[in-house]
Amino acid sequence: MRDGLSAHTTTILKYAARCTAVATILATAALAQSISVSSPTNGGTFASPVHVAVTANGGSHAVSAIWIYLDNQPAYKTQTASVNTDLAMSAGSHKVVATMWNSVGQLASQTLYVTVSSTVPPASNSQYQNNFNATSKWISQFSQDGAILFTPQEIMPYFSNLAAIGMTKDPNRMPQVVAWMNWYINHLNWPDKWGLYGTVYDYTVSNGVAIPTGDADSTDSYAATFLSLAWAAWQSGNAEARSYILGLSYQLDVIGGVIILTQQSDGLTWAKPDYQTKYLMDNSEVYRGLRDLATLYQVAFGDTAKAAWYNAAADRTLNGLASMWLNGKWAVYKSSAGAVAAPNLATWYPDASAQIFPVLQGVISSSDTRAQQSYAALNAAWPGWPTLSFNSQDPFPWCLVADGAAAMGDKTRVATYINSIQNKYLNSGFPWPFYDAEGGWFMRANSYMLGNGL
């Protein structure tokens, strides 16, 4: 005996203690945090984009975040307990790590290795050429008295300018480009309701008659994209376009003045005089338009003074845009009071999509650290954008994002995106919401893949 207990009783107590310990261990295990990756499978071979499906259990605490790392770099983040997305991956072997954190900071992780056999669906130059030709032909249908229509009942000059820039890539469309430029010039306001000369309103179309709405979505972007169109038309080398542009020195100066008159002391422009917000998107277009106008004055008109004037204005815009950089991503806008709005990259428009504008419009080069960081942030927040994952929030095609990827030299994502547009729009006759500006951007994306530049 020991402490008054029989040997038999001691044995029973030891057994009970062991059972209690096992039960405690099992209960603790049941409460442990965990993560499970159901797709892709470890060691598998896949085509890009690769589908990623993950579920997490925070144990006795809620799941606060899941991060997916691709080759040791963050590729996707969420604050939910599951992931169901597609990640674009280059050809070759990749390490994929899924990590979860619960609300008290406990984590669980699963690592797997996959091989990507093909990053893009097979595409040949003939396919890109077919896309280019089909889109060019489709846009050409939407014209009336020189105007490029947004819908059969609407003319939105901003969208028409973007469509026409794409059309300058096709020599067969240059007569329509010149006709659109002439329509724009003939519909300049002298002055408009804000007291500006050289703006253009939006128009409705009724029984073949264009009727001004007396307003426009912006004054800065409308002017800027027309100036870029003028330079693109000149660069085409088309004799008719060059002859027409040579007669526009005065009008182009007036249109440039629309930008100058809304440019503020920080170098940024208001969207329009009665909408005093300075957008990243608009001001990226403004920068491009001012540079293009300066080049046009130098090359086409031999006017060094005017070229210097507009280059100086572009420099001011460049400085203003630099103030919108927020250590890894771009502010969406700056208010009239000077407050800078940081983006929520979980929101596609305008926050995430705006990130591509500075490199798209040549504000910065693809080698600039800011371009690389903001592009990585866009891809981390929306890894499935080449397969149109943003349609969960926005129904439009957003072809310009593919052009931004092209500006970054990212042929993999551009090719995947083009295939997505072929399947959803081109093969179905370009149904709405594919519209004129999307066509212009899509022509430019295919031009890039053909080696002809943006």
C-alpha cells in the first residue's frame, strides 16, 4: 500500500489520468487552427491561370486573414476564411504557400509545388491580326456625320477619342479618324457654360440629329485625349491626316488652353471647373496630352516656343502626380482641399484600375520602382483580372488594363486577357458592354502582340 491506497486502486487512478490526458489532447487538437488547399494539387501540372481553392479554420478563434504566396512573394490576400480565385503563373515550377492567421495571431500554413505547362492559350500572329481586323471593322460601323458613336443614341467625345487612337493603327480607318477629328473641331464651344473656349459637350442623337447635352464628364480628359489623338494621327504618316493637322495650329492651342486654365498650383487639373477634384486617371491623361501637343508643335509646326510652353505645363503635371504616390500605390484623387485619397485595392473601379494609368500614359516607365510596385499591388489584389475576375464588381471589359500590362512588358497576362476577350466578346459579335473606347484599346493590345507597339 502507498498513502492508504491499494495497488488495484492506484492502477485505476493512473488509467483514469491517462484517459483524461488523451481527452485533453484530442480537445486541444480539435480547437487547433488549420488550413486546407483543395486546388491546385501538390505536384500537379496546370495551365495558367491556376485555380486556387483554400479553406481555413481558426480553431477557437475567427480567421482574420489568408495570404497566398507565389514563389515567396504575396500573390493574393483576403480577410475571409476561404479563397476561390485564379492566379496567373509563368511557365515552369512554382512554390505555392497558403497561410492563415486567426484573430489572436496564431497561424497555419500549407506548402505545395506545381508546374505550369503553358502560361497562355496558344495564339499566333494570325489570331492577333484577326482580332485587330475584326475590332477595327466593328468600330467602323458606329459613325454618323463623322462622329464615332458611344451608343446609337449618344456621342461621348472622350470615348470617341480613345476609339480613334486605336483606329490610327489601321491605315484603312484613317479617313474615319480624320472625319472624327473634324467633327470634334467643328463642335468646339466658343465659349462653354463655364466660360472656357475649346471644350466639347456630350451629345445625344435623335433621328440622326446630334443635340448637345450642355455638359461633359470632364474638361481635362476630353482635351487631353484629343491632343494625344492628334499626335497619334500624325505619327501614322497618313498624308490626309497630316495635311488636316497642319491646319489646326490655332485650334490645338485653344484645346491645350482648356487644360492650362484648370491646372492648379500643384500642377494637377480639376476634372472640370465645377467638379474640382484632381483624379489620378485624368491627370495621367493630361500629362500624356501635354507632352504629345508639345511634340506636335515641335515636329509638325516647328514652333519651339509653343513646344517649350506645353512641355513646362507637362512638367508641372508630372510634379503634381508625384505627390500622389503613397509608398507602394497611387492615390485615386486629390480633393479641392488638398486631401489625398488612398485606394482600397479590393475595389476595382476606380481604386485598383487607376493604378495602371501612370505607366499606361507614360508618366513613368516600366522600369520605375513605382510602376513595378503599383503593378504588383494590382496583380496581388486582382490576380484573376486577365480572366475578367473584376466582372464580379464591374461588367465592362476594361481593355485598357491589358494595355497597361503591355506597357509593363507583361505579354503573359496580355495574351491571357486577349483570349478572354475573344471568348466573351469577339466570338459573339462584340455584345454590350463592349463599346467604342474598348475597341480602341483592344486594337492597341493586339497591335502590341503583333510587334507594332501600343
